[in-house]
Amino acid sequence: MKEFAEVYEEVSQGKSVRVYEMADFCQIAPQSLYQILNGKRKPTSRDLVLRIAEYLQLRPKEREKLVNSYFMTIIGKDVYIRRKSVTNFF
């Protein structure tokens, strides 16, 4: 699983993205959003990630991939993988 910034880069390929417009849509400071998208900061909430996905008009699988990468970024790759394997077990 990849970090949030890496997955964002993948799902935003070929889309016309303007950070200032996205920041306004997501109700976040442009500088903060820029840092999040470049991997210098972690996304602040799941809601922010969902607003980014809505702005990008992502398909359901892409949105799920972006949200999963958010959780992996927040809790760490090892913990995320362990939790995912337990969830899949049940």
C-alpha cells in the first residue's frame, strides 16, 4: 500500500487540478493542501480526503484507494496491514 501523496498522484493523473480551487472546495488553506498533496503533511481528516475525491470526481474504486491510503498514512503501514488482515479474516 502506498502513502496518501503517492496515491493522490496516481488518481489525479490526466486531470486538470488547480490547488487554489481545490483548497477552496475543500475549505482548507492552499498552503496546507499543497503540503498534504506533496507528502510534507498528513491529511487532517477522512472528510478532507472525501472532499478531495469529490473534487477530482473519482470513481468508487479510486476513492476507496485514496481513503485507504489516508488510513495507512495516519496509522502506519505495518499497523494498517495487520488491521486489514484481521478485518479480512472475519
